Amino acid sequence: MSFRTDRRRFLRASAAGAAMAGLGDLGFLDGLAPVRADDAQLDPKVVRLDSGIEPVVRLLEETPRERLLEEVAGRIKKGLTYREVLSALLLAGVRNIQPRPHVGFKFHAVLVVNSAHLASLNSPDSDRWLPIFWALDYFKSAQAQDVREGNWTMGPVDEKAVPPPGRAREAFLAAMDRWDEAAADAAVAGLARTAGSDEIYELFVRYGARDFRDIGHKAIYVANSWRTLNSIGWQNAEPVLRSLAYALLQHEGGNPADRDDAADRPMRRNALLASRIRDGWSAGKPDPTASADLLSTLRTGSDDDASRQVVELLDRGVGPQSVWDALFDSAAELVLRQPGIVALHAVTTTNAMRYAYHATGDDLTRRLLMLQNAAFLTMFRGALGGRGKVKDIRIDRLEPAEPSKADDCSMAIEAIFEQAGHDRMAAVRRALAYLREGHNAGELIQAARRLVFLKGNDAHDYKYSSAVLEDFHHASTASRDRYLAAATMLLPASSDRDNTLVERIRAAFA
């Protein structure tokens, strides 16, 4: 199936998306029952949410998967807003999906909420509901898995253990450092009630980057929850923060505070190294040669080698953008060398740490994030070895394909995504040629997003595409073309099977 054909079909689906927003004819949904007052009555053993959002959360929790999209569409027609749906989606996830045994797997129903939201924000108005409706359906799948694994539900906080306002921060730090789940749960509830959002996430950013367990999902959850709460408001932050603290304390074996685990070593070293970086480091100058040198170390060096080189570059006046260019290139190169789940998370983790780097106001935390990101990339590189063949490909040696003979951008883009269906590296080289020829990167990005809507069947399709298409804009001009071209290795191809959920939405709103 050609991309042009998919695009025509997708525009019809986008028209359906406009109908979902209440702009078209949804008469067939008029008979849906409203949320009754008694539906909002909550089990006292379950954490309470704001009374205004509770009925919507209950709607998501209790409606069978095969009817949820139609139910939500009916409520949208009657006035339910995008923000209310997004809020309920996040809160239903944190209340019903346990971030154990790993911060991943079924918990992607929570992790993907911000990625779906980013896809919506960066899409035409006609497409905006599609990522959110996909995430609604994905939540129901994860909820069913959670039920099969024991039906975990977040309970109310132990109010007797919540520290007084003046001691919540101290209690939270102590509990997180001791890996004490019960104490951290009570302390973060107290913190949520007394501290500001930025103050709270300044603390969480460091704990999200503290250890390499769960291949970066902890850092991803910190960034994604922060971003989503900034979009929906902080009135329901407490259950989200409780879920986040619980997730960050996930570990296997004995208490990490009492042992020297490989996952924890980089932070223990880097906390000291970061404190020694010279004042004024952020005002350094761009240096492409320094980026290339750091990229080389990330290919072959240890986590300690990589972190120390970041320190050395910053201390000699190299600007942080040159460090980030090497980090972006390293993550993208791992995708080229082994386009699978580990390399994908190198990209999404780097995106999360980059976001936290720009969002935090703490100078030491920013330094620490660069050092930890560098260390983590070497650990991602090491993790590739157990996943099959690792190719010897260098992103800085990528050569573009022969100049395109396409008459316009749309034909060139069509050729890229058709090529991706049978030769990924050829598609990468074709994408690089497209960008080097000065064609519109925005059109390529938008086409990739629409293919994710049409073809995406997994949370990673949304997480990866949202991360890489965002970080393209944070790479320097010298490296962004090859970064975006390399992303083609894991973006959908036009020949991939259509997402059956889009077919369902198309049928429901035709």
C-alpha cells in the first residue's frame, strides 16, 4: 500500500477525529447513559480523587474495552473537554496500574499518556483526538493485565504517618535515600500538600536519574508525569506523585542503600564529579570536534570514562549544546546498530533527561543530568550485546542516497516510507538526502506522526516518535539532519499493517 493511498485514507480518519471533538455528526451516540451521581461513590479502600474528575475516571475504569471509545465520544459531544479526558486517563492509570515488577510493561499505559498528548499538540486540529483515543484503548488492555496479575489498586495514604508541613521535604529525602516505600508514600503525600510543583520535581528529577534499573523508565516517568501535570493542573497531583515515588523505589534483591550495585554506581561517582565542574560552564562555546570526541568515547568507553569526559569538556569551555549533540548522536547510533527495544529506550531516556535538564532551575542538577545521561548511554550500549547482532555503523559517517528525482516534497516523503518497508538503511539514507537537499523537515515529521496514528500498535510507537521528533529541534543544525534520518529505522513504514483501532474509529464516526 503506498503512502499516498494511506494519506487519503488517513484524512478520512482525521475527519472522524474532528467529529470526535464534537464538530461533526455524532447523533448515533445520543442514547448513551450519562454518569449518575451514585457512580461517583468510591470504595473507602481506594485513593480518592478530586470530585470533579472522579466520575470521568470511573467511566474509564468501569466501561468495557469494546465500548469505551464510543462512550467517551458521546461525553465529548455533551461537553467533556480534552483536558478532562487527558486528566482522567492519567489518573485512571496511576490508580489501577501497578509499576511493578518493572516500571514498564503494562505500566506503559501511564508512561505513554504524555507521548500521546505531545502527538496531539503537534498535529492538525482534525487529528488531535486520535492519539488520546488510542491511549484510552491501551489503558483498558493494561488494566486487564493488571487484573490478571493480582488487581492492584492504589489505596489511601496512611494519614497518621504523613509528616507535618515543615518536615515533609526532609522526610521524603530520607525515605527515598533509604529506599523505604511506606515512609516515602506518606512523605510525598505531605510534600504534595505543602510544596510547590517545581520544588517537588526538582527532587524527583535526581531520583529518576539515580539508577539504571528498568532501562531508563524511571527518568521517563519523572519527565512525562511532570509534563502531563503541567498540562492538566495540580489539583490531582498527590496520587500521581505517590505512584511516581513507588515506581522510583523499584529494585530487585537487597536494599540498594546497603549494597554496591552496578546500576547505582554512576550516580555515586557523578554526584561528586558534578559538584566540581567550574562555575560558568553553561556559557561555553559550541565545538563540533568536542562532540565527535565524546561520541567516540560513548562508543567504546566505560560509564566512568564518558562522565569524566563530559566534565573535562565543560571545564575547558565547551558549551553544553555540544555535549547534548553527542548524547543525541550516541542514542540515535544505537538505533542504527541494533534497531530494537534497548536502543529505543536510549532515545526516550535521553529525551526525558534533556527535558528535565531544561525544566530544572538547579545548576547542580543540570550538570548531574548530563553526566548520568552519558553514563547511561554506555550502559545501553552494553545491554545491546545480549539482544543479538550489533552492527558496526557510525552515525557521523552516514552517506545520503543519490539526490531524489521526486518532483515535490510529498513524493520524496512517500519514497522514504515506502523504502522503509523493505530496506531500513536505504530509507535512512534517502531521508538524509531529503534533508540535505533542503526539503521541509516539518513535512517529514508530520508524515511520520500520521503514520504512527495509522500504524502504531504499541506504546513504544508513540513514546519513540514523540521523543525523537521533539529532540530533532533540540539538536544543533550540524547534527539534526542525521538524527532525524536515523529515526527512520524505528518509525512506521507505509506498508505496515493498519492499526485496527483506527479502523474502529473510522467505522464509528464515518
